[in-house]
Amino acid sequence: MASKREQWSHKREYILASAGNVVGVGNIWRFPYLCYKNGGGVFLVPYCFFALFCGVPLFMLESMIGQYCQQGAVTCWSRLCPLSQGTGYSILMIQMFSRAYAIILAWALLYLVYCFREVLPWASCQNHWNSERCVELSSWNTSSWNTSSSLNLSLADGNTSTSSVIEFWERGVLGLSRGIQDMGQVQWQVLLALLVCWVVCYFCVWKGVRSTGKVVYVTAIFPYVMLLVLLVRGLTLPGAWDGLVFYLYPDPSRLADRRVWLDACSQVIFSYGLASGTLITLSSYNSKGNNCYRDSLWLCLLNSCTSFVAGFAVFSTLGFMAQQQGITVDKVVSSGAGLAFIAFPQAVALMPVPQLWATCFFIMLIMLGLDTVFSGLETITASIIDLFPDQLRGPKRREIFLTVFCLLCFLLQIPLTTSGGLFQFQLVDFYGASGTLLLFVSVVHCVAVGWAFGPERLCAEVENMTGQRIPAAVTVCWKYITPLLLMVFLVLSFMNSEPLTSDDGALFPDWAYGLGWTMALAGILPIPLWAVVKVYLTKGPILQRLRLLWVPQEPEAAPAPTDAKAPLKEQEVLLRPLPLALSGSVSQTETCDQRALTARSWCCSCTFSPLSPPRTGSQGPIMSGLSVNDHLEGILSDFEGAPGVSVITVRRQTEDGTGSSRAVELMAPVKHHLPTALREGPRAEGGAPWCRQRGQGP
């Protein structure tokens, strides 16, 4: 029998897990570079624009979907818009390709191991991988840096010599080949580091939220400690001010360039973790009453502030490095792997006690990446378990599935550890998890909720769960502003698309581009294919099929069992008894909503006031309305998620306006055997039971 879906043991575990997911390596190695590249402080204008009208609304949307549906990133769409469930499979494909980011953890782990040497290997040319063109870094020898014209020429133009940092990265770690067509040999130290990373990721999620909720106390908090240390150190270095000027000096003319706006849009989508399914998955483990609206606001603010502050840590350090080398900051600025594995290691090699600062940096990088990788792993695992709950939601079944899946991912990623692995990673990163693909999925999310399920309905459900009223501006964004902006920039991204090139500007072979577009289509096609197949399999005229699939449908009730005394089947729900009578303020509603009921259903309906005082009746103690509310919530939570069960809760105001009464309607197929205590009671004192089979007397 499938076990009940897990929940976070404490709200702070959800906050830390979500913060760790959205604050990743992109906040460190991408946002500061984009800010410098696109007009300095002026870049904050388009960034804040997209954060306000796209990032925050979509973050709220996905968080609310997960908490409302209590399902993973695939099955949740059947409760919102069955026609759009293909978006869940698109999310799965995106997450599958995103598993390639585990190789970044392997590279960072390898650098971390080398940090414990007496001399940092990337600061020296006395290693077996170094060539004759290697120029050695000198720790804190400023005069040699300022007078070494050959090194400056090497760093500025890349012609005569090669920095020992670059040789360590390309020859010592990667064993870099000439291109993707030249796979080369497996780099065994990278392979071992990759294996360690997958083992760590496995144990982070192997017990679900029970293990993840404990791991995030370290992986989400520790990076902020390291970032603070690096920030303080960077700001106290000579030349730090020059770096900050390059980071934030405004160039208003850049606002006229549409590429600046495209970069801002893609950065918001990536850094907020949108369209990846992780927000839906993590929030699905929340209790129904969690204030997901307030949580979303704080998490979005945390993410953007972290990106901004990280820029100070990065550019203050790059400014110091430029001063020590006697060159301008723009000669040392880079992003992505170039910043993490070349520029920053080179900068810390110039500091006193370089091993300390290098260790801090790579621990921070590993923690940031680890959060993102195992959050995606949990998204895949939870989605597949929700698709096959009877087969996978049981003792040891999750662990077995996760072991097989992680082993398979490790084996598939062995080519990334070869000499051509960097080029393969660039291909997967560019096509398999591109910003354009995430934009497309985000548009589908907005359409499914904004025009099918209904934003007002979702807001009403959230208010009913949490008591938090959602501002009307959010529903306007979901329905109009956000999808319109995303579609405009989706078109612009296609217009500005350029073929992938290597770091030296060389084109990839044609077969590599074909493979890349195959990965991109694998993330797009599930959405239309699912819609076409569902329409084809649904009976009736085409317009009727579309109407049925456009809005969520109540599942059909199964026929009643022939033997009333037959034992319950696995999918049948047994409610816990409630042997106490309701207070006299409770009255039975005449009928349930006849349109929502099938021919053989239980109809449970009652209305009560939470202001009713406790009394004593003929059937024993009579609970107050508040106590009844507590017990009813427990009963309804047992029913929710069961096949064929629908629970409707309506809040009404009392006539005198002093409080609110509550009407609860519960519809369940007859196969759900209601216990006697629930069929014959609770009831209004002297009244009829509130659960009866439709069409029959009490």
C-alpha cells in the first residue's frame, strides 16, 4: 500500500531548501559579469523590471501550484489544466539534461583538494602538465607583476605565453582536446571527483525531505558565511575600488540595446529557478496552511540581493588582480567557468595565505552547486514517484529507484570527464537547458493557470488554505503582463540566436549542432505531443474534447463493491472515527452540489459556527465549533488525494457579523467505506447524519 506523501518537519527547512535552490553558481559567476557587460548600474533597470513583472509572479505561481496540488511537477497539471500536462514532461527533460551540471561540482571538488598543497598548483609551472610556454605566478610579488611585460602580453592578447592558471585548468584538470570531435582519454581524477559528487547528492535526497531538510542547514547557510568572508577580504584589497567602478559605472546608452534586456530576462528566469519544476516540488511538501505568498516575496528578495552583493565580492577581487598585473579590469573580467576556474583562482594566488581564500571560494562554489543539483534530483524523483505511487512509494522503494537513477546518470556522464568533456558540457548547457526553452515552458505555465484554471480561482484556493489574500495585481500579471512579456522576448531570443562556438570562437561540427537541436526539441515537443494525444484519445466532438481537457475534471466514481463486507482495497480510504456529536449550531445542508456528484457517491455536508460554546448532549460531550473545525481538518486531509474524492470548503459570514460559519461538502465514491461513526454521526443534536449516499434517506 502506498505511503502518505511526506512533508517538511519545519517551515525553515522549506525556506532553506528553496533559498539553496534559487541561489546558485549563476548568482556568483553570471550576474556580476552581465552587470558589467550591459552598462553597469544601468543593468539593474531591466533586471528589476523583469524581476517585478516576470520573476516574482512566476515564483509565486509555481510555489502556489505545488502547495495547492500537493503533487510533483508532472501530475500537478492534471488538477489545473489536463491539456497542459505535457509541460511536466518537458520539465523532466530539462532536469535530465541539467544533471550535466554535476560536472561543475567535480571540477570544483578537484580544485578544493589541490587547495591543501603547500604551493597552489595553478600558481606554479613546476608540474608535469606544464609546457615550456608557461609563465609562473608569484605569490604577492607586485614588482614582478608590474614589470613582467611578457605576462601582461599573455593575459591581454593570449599570444606569447600561457598563464600557469590557464595551463592548470586546460592541461592539468581537463586535458583539453582540440574540439568536441576529439574525445580523448578519460581524466581519472575528474571521474573520481564526479563519482564522489553523485554519492553525496544521493545521500542528500535518499530519504526525501527527511534527509534534504537536514542537509540544507549546511548547504544553504554555509555559502553565505563564505561569501561574507570573501566580500570583506575583497573590499580591503588594494585596487578594489577600480573593480567596483567597472561593476557599477552606469552607461545609459546600453538601455537601447535589446540584448541587454534579453540578458536581464534570461538572468531572472535562471536565477529564480523558474520553469525547472523545483519550486513546485519543494512547495508540494508544505502543509496546506503555509503562507506561500509571503515566503515567495522573501525568497525572491533574497535571491536578487545575493546576486547584487556577490558582484561586490567578485569585482573587488578582480580589481585587485588587475592592479597587481598592471592592466585594466576589463582584461581580467570573465564569466562562467572562466571566472570560477581561471580568474578567481589567479586572484587568490596573489593574496597572502592563498590556500585559505581558495578553500573558502571553492567550498562556497560546491555548496551553491550542490543545492541546485540535488534539488533538481528531488524534482525528478518526486515526479516519477507521483506518477507511479503504488510501485515506488513504499519502504525502501525510493532508495532503490534513486540508487539506479544516480548510477545511470553517473555512467552517462563519463564522457564529460574525457578531454573533450568541456565541449560536450557547453553543448548540453547551450541547447538542453537554454533560456529560450525555459521561456517557452514559463509561457505555458501562465496560459494554463491564467486562462484555463483561472487566476482568481487559484487565489481563492490559496486564501482558503492560508488566509492570505493575494493582490489583484498578481492575477493581472499571471493572465496578461507576464505571458505577454515572455512571448515578446521568446521571439526576440530566436531572432538573436547565434550558433554555439568554443572559447576561441571556433564553430562546432554540423553533427554537434544537430545533436544540440535534438536536445532542444526533446524539451519542447512533449507539450504539443501530449495535447494532441489527449485530444485524440478523448471521445466526442473536437470542441467538446477541448473543453473537457481545458479545465480540470472531477474523476469518475468507481462502482460500489458487490459485497458490502468485503475488505478495503489498497486505493480505498478509511477515515478515522469522530465519535463526538456536533454542537447545536450545526445543521445539515439539504443536498450537495448535484452537478458534482455521480450516481453512487457519499454526500457529506454540514455547517457550523466556530463561535459555538462547548456543551453536553445526549450522546456525550459536544465539541465547540472550533474543536469541530480541528477534527474536520484532520478528516479532510485523510480524504484529499484519494481517487474519486472531492472536498469543497466554503466560508460564510454569520448574520450578526461577529464571526464566520463554515460549510463543508465532501463527495466520495461509495467504494470508500465510511465508518459507522461517520455515517451515523457526527450530527446536529437530534438531527440527521451529515454523511449519506446520494439518492437514499439518512
